[in-house]
Amino acid sequence: MAKYNLSAKVTDKGGLSVYGLGRFPVTLYPDQWLALLNDAPDILTMLKASMEELKAKALAYAPERAAKAATTGRVPLGSSK
């Protein structure tokens, strides 16, 4: 499984952007994040059941670019893993 260097930042409009999954950040508002995370077990079940149909996306950024996050006000995620 690919290792992503994720970071997060609160946007000027009050959303939370997660960087490092692809070329663009994933930005949602708090209620959207909570709805997504609340349904995480169902999403995981669907992912596992559909693995043969799904395609893997290659990492869009090299790990060395994660250092850029420190200069953009982003907070690294997953450091407790």
C-alpha cells in the first residue's frame, strides 16, 4: 500500500484542506468531514468489496515535497502511526 505524506490546513473560508493525496487538496467543511468520517466503516467495507474493480492511483508527489508543507502553514498528519 502506498504511503502518503499528508498535511492539513484550515482555509480562509473555514474549510479543512488535506494535502498529499493527489495533485489538488481535498477540502471539506467540518460538517462534511464529520459525515464522511461517520460513514468511514461503510466506505471501508465498500472499498474492500470492490477492490478488483478499483484502480490504484500513483503518488502524485515525491516524499521530499512534504518538506514544503512546513512553509505553507500545513500541519503534518499521521505522525502517530
